Amino acid sequence: MTLTTVRFIQHDGSEQVVDAIDGDSVMRAASTNDVQGILADCGGSLTCATCHVYVANGWYDKLDPPGEIEESILEIAVDPQPESRLSCQIIVKPELEGLVVRVPKEQF
């Protein structure tokens, strides 16, 4: 099992750095490590926006692009931005070592 570091930055600026298992989603890494603000109500089944995050500058283009369903669900997220993604759709891999995502102030 290989691990990749992911940094979660809360809306108040506090940070939590976690070692995420490669192949898991960023949402699962957040849930496993008790990252506040990632609610993941649907458990990653792509039916809600409660795992919404903002991908930090320089990282968005390193991710696989969002699919049509993700894009449509992001429309119902609170305060979506161009760098918004659903963390359930970001798969952890070694190329994302040091990935930084910002957690919104609220999910709904």
C-alpha cells in the first residue's frame, strides 16, 4: 500500500495533513482521518455535493477532468467556483503528492 499526502485547508485557515491511500478518493481520505467539513452524505455515490472542495492553484489541471454528472452536481453546491470539485471524484495517486484542497465554510 502506498500513501500520498493531501493537505486540507479549512475556511478559517487551519490545516490538516493526511496520508491518503493511493486508489482511494480524497473524500475517503477525509472521512478516514476525521477531516471536518467533508460530510460525504452519499458515501461517494455521486448523488450529493457534501464532499465539495476547492482545489488549490496549480493542482486543478493535474486532476482528471470532471465528468458530466459531477459538473451537474457541482451546480447545487454552496458557492461553486471554477476550482470546485467533488472530493469523491478525485482519486489519490502518487502524482498528486502534496495535493492541497480547501474545505468550504459550509456544504449546504
